[in-house]
Amino acid sequence: MTRLLRDIGYFVVLCLMILGVGGVMYHAIGEDGWIERFFGGVLDQGVGTILAVLVGLVLAGWLIRRWLIASQRHALFNDFLMYGMVALGVLFVGRLLMNGSL
């Protein structure tokens, strides 16, 4: 019985984490999402700003890749990332229940 309850708890955490990642993706790439608003503002600024943003994105991607690959040395960071997504999943479930939409 204890193993069943533990497995159900793990499944609930997994579902909340998937909802958190899905909600972030929905808000990031959806219609009038975060990425569309960001790049819409950047494209109005000019070529210099676009190049600076591209360099910043490449650098950020490289740093994130380095942090996530070293799993044992950065286990605490990975745990915070996972539980952050679980917390966002709880937030999105609450918004879905209260408002009927994400």
C-alpha cells in the first residue's frame, strides 16, 4: 500500500511538472505570447539591437547547456528547476479551475 501511495505521489508530481512546462510553452509561443511580443519590440529597434539579442541568446543557451549537463555538481539547481515547474503546474491548474483557461 505504501508503494502504491508513493507511486501515485510521483505521478502527481510528474503531471504537475508537465503542466508547468506546457503552460510556459503555451504562454511563450502562443498567439500574442512572450516571444512574439519580445521579438516584435526588438525588430522595431534596428540591426544593432537584433545582433545584441542574438549574441545574448547564444550565450544564454551555452550557459544553460553547461549548467544542465553537469548534473551531479548542479543537482540543487536541477531540483529547483524541477520544483519550479511543479509550482508553475500548480499555478496553471489553479488558473484553469478558477478562470477556465491558462
